[in-house]
Amino acid sequence: MAKQRWPFEASAKGLSVQLDLLERKGLPGGWLTEYKFHPVRRWRFDFANELLKIALEYQGGLFIPHGGHQTVKGMRGGFEKLNEAQLLGWIVLQFGPDETREGTAMNVIERAILSRTVVESA
């Protein structure tokens, strides 16, 4: 069996493993998948912590030519979704395959969690 070079899968599952590790570290958990965040639109986040209002989006199709997020229409739709989320008070973090595979996503997620928990306890 070949040794795995990177610690995590370059997928939403890889992000899920990183969230589990952060929870084991003592940071707040409660991450929901496919979370519908908008009161009218059918937009969903890949992962969301409802209490902290932190959302994670895995952008796995970055290298697919003419993929949904790569077209002008797809990008404009993404802008609209993320802008609405921010207006509703969400921190939305986006990660691609590299950040997920290498585990750097976990560091950014941890910083976001800490920024929200410090604000709440003040």
C-alpha cells in the first residue's frame, strides 16, 4: 500500500474530517451539511454552523472547463449568493482541492471560529 502524501481528501469529506478534528480540539461543533440559509431562495451551504453563522463552501470543480462555477452566469450567481449571505451576517469561507487536501482550510476555519467565539463571550 502506497503512503498517502497528503493528510486529507480533496473533497467535502476532507473538510468534514477537519471539522471533526477541530471539535476534538475543543472548538464548537454542530456543523450541518447542505444547510439552507436564505429565507426565500433555495441556496445552501456545504457546511454551516448556525450558532456561529460560519459557512463553508467546497469548490471542487475549479479545474473543470466550463463547469457551473466557471461560467459568467455561474460566477454571477455565486456573487449574489455570497453577498446575500454576508448581508444576513454569515462568514462564508471557500476552499478548493488544494486547501482541503493540505489541511490549510482547518487553520482558516479555526480562526473564524475563534473570532466568533471571542465576540460572543465579550
